[in-house]
Amino acid sequence: MKVFLEKKSFFEFRGQRSYELDLLGKSVWDCMKESLNADEGDVSNEEDAVVLYPVYPFLERKTLLSYIEEQEGSYFFAGGYVRRGGKPPQKSRLSSLALGRGLFSLSDLPFFLSLAQEKSAQEHLSRGALIEAGARVSFQAVIEAGAIIRCGAQVLGESFVGRDAEIAGDSIIENSKIGAGSVVLSSILKDSSIGTNCTVGPFAYLRAGSEAGDGCRVGDFVEIKNSTLDEGTKAAHLAYIGDATVGKRVNIGCGVVFANFDGRKKHRTIVGDDCFIGSNCNLIAPIEIKDHAFLAAGTTLTQDLEKNDFCIGRARECVKPNRGADYYPKKS
């Protein structure tokens, strides 16, 4: 007996029909086609056929056929119907408890999301990765042996997590690559990649087009956008790196801002190898800092630096002894 799927939506959510909804990288429709080895198309020429609506995303073919064989004649059931000998199904509806719960309303969706989470975890566990309860990993993701996805973390889309890497906290890894031995804690990576033995987070944000080489450190409250950090470079905390190419072993201090937007266009910053960018520096793009240059803390840089240059751009302090009390409210 052939199994057919018929596109029928029982509800819509955010503009998507029920069978289009995503279950960790697979739509409800794709899940059913895969698990049932089902066909699409006209069933009018079929003598014996079972037609299902896309409401049982994880129903196995053998379970379905076993249920069908226990019944006689043509008949309806919740979520589909059977026709035998070309006869239309009877009007009476039979229970489909043997097929399990169906996706007939939005209230059923959380159940199937949790079921998808469980099934995906089992697939990755069978390949040697540890997926803790409460973690969410897509079916398309590749998680190598020895990797750990901690409770609360999400690895979505076609992401890759290398051997012995760890994704922890409430991290969201989406269509991104995490190298072997790297650790990501409570951070967001989208369409980005980090190399081997890196540390990311907590609370870092790598936006589309961001890359970090081997041994990099991207610390707390660091945002990277459309930029490349070469191996060994560190931005430990509170920095924005946008539209930049940064070389090897560069230190990017706390509070550094790569100012890439002039109000009309985005511009790029290039930083060579072994440079030091002190805390609270502003790099006004377009600009290039060549190898081994040193930028002192608190500097706003608007011109290129040559190799081995030292730059300091602070206003000198003006200290007035014993004048501090003039600026406090008078005591009554």
C-alpha cells in the first residue's frame, strides 16, 4: 500500500502554514516525507492508498501500516484516510490514538518541538557527542565526537562544532563553525566561525561574516561584525569591531571602538600583526595600522600608522589644587 501526503494546513503561525513550521531544521512536511517514505500527487488512480495530512511529523511507516492493516475497508481517521479497491472512504471517522498525537493546533507545537529536540539529541549522542537535556541541536548540525552542548544552549541550522568543543550557558550558534577545543559561553554567533582552542564569551556577539582564527579570545560584551581576527588575537571585553581585518597576536583593549560608519558609508580598518590597541581607543575608518604599531589608551586615531609607530592622542590634564570643593553643593 502506497503512502501519500496531501498539503493541508490546520492553522497558520506568523504567516507559515502548519506543515511549513520548522522542527529543528526540518519542516513538518519534510519530516513526514522522510519518516514515511511518502509520495506526493494524485491518488485517484491508486487502488490501495493511505493519504495523510502533514500532522504526524515523526510517525514511522511501520507503525502506520500496522495500524492500517488492523482495519477493514476504506475509512477516515484523524489526519488522513484509507481507500481500498478504489472505493472512497466511509464518512464515519475512526480514532487515530494508535498513531499518537497530531499537530492540529498551535497548542500541539511545543510537544513536537520537544520531541524533535529529543530525537535530534539521540542522533548526535549516537555519534559520540554529549547533548545535555535542555539543549537544542538541529538535525543538520554536525557535532563531532567529544563535543559538549550544555543545557540551555542552541546549535541551529547547518552549524559545525568540532571535537572536544563546548557550548554552554544560553548560547545560540546559528549556521556557524566552532573549531575543535573551543569554548563558547552564553554568546551568540550567526553565520560566523571561530578556530581551534578559542574562548568566546560570556555575552559576546559575532554577527554575519565574522571570523576568528586559532587561539583567539573574544571576551564579554564584545561585538564583531563582518571582520576577521587572525590567530592569537584577543579582545577581552567591551569592544566593537566592525568591518575590520585584524592580524595575528593583536591586543584590543577594553572599550575599543572600530568606528566604521561616517553617516553615509561603511569603511574598513586594517590592523597588522603584533599591534597593541590600548583601552578606550577610537579607530576612525578608513584607516590602516601596520605591524608592531602601539596605540596608547584613550587615543582617537584618524590617520594611518606605519610599522613600529607609537601614537598617543590624549588631551593633557589640567589639575587645580584645592578646587574640588567649589563643585560640591554647599552644606546648609
